[in-house]
Amino acid sequence: MLYKYNIMPEQLKKRAVMLAEDNQDLLWSNSGLLTIEREIQIFAVKYSSYNKCQQAKLFIDKIVSITTDEIESMYEYRDS
């Protein structure tokens, strides 16, 4: 019922109403939980590729850091 309180933009309201009307569980639909669940799913799908890229970058940065430390320790060992 969130759409009744004008909390959502019009295009989201239409999608929420259609989703709620197609759902058989009236309590789930009328409570707004169905719409919230759907928006969380949309957000997760939209930003999952960003998160994967960010995790890959962190992993590569960690590998570069470990490799740099190893190279520096080899030079220190060689110089002593």
C-alpha cells in the first residue's frame, strides 16, 4: 500500500501495483514487503557487477602488495 501514500515515483508505483495485483499473498502484498523485497533484488542485480569488480580490484591490490613485499625482502636479503 506504499503507493497510496505517494512515497514512490509514478513509474515505480505502476510497477509496484502490477506486482502486488499479480501476487496471491494479499498480506505480503498489502504490507509493502513484496515491493521492498523486489526493490532490494533490483538493487542487488544492478550493483552486483560493481561489487565483483571492486572485490577483484581489492584482491589484485593485495596480490601486488604481497609481491612487492616479497621483492623488497629479496633485495634486503641480497644486500645484507
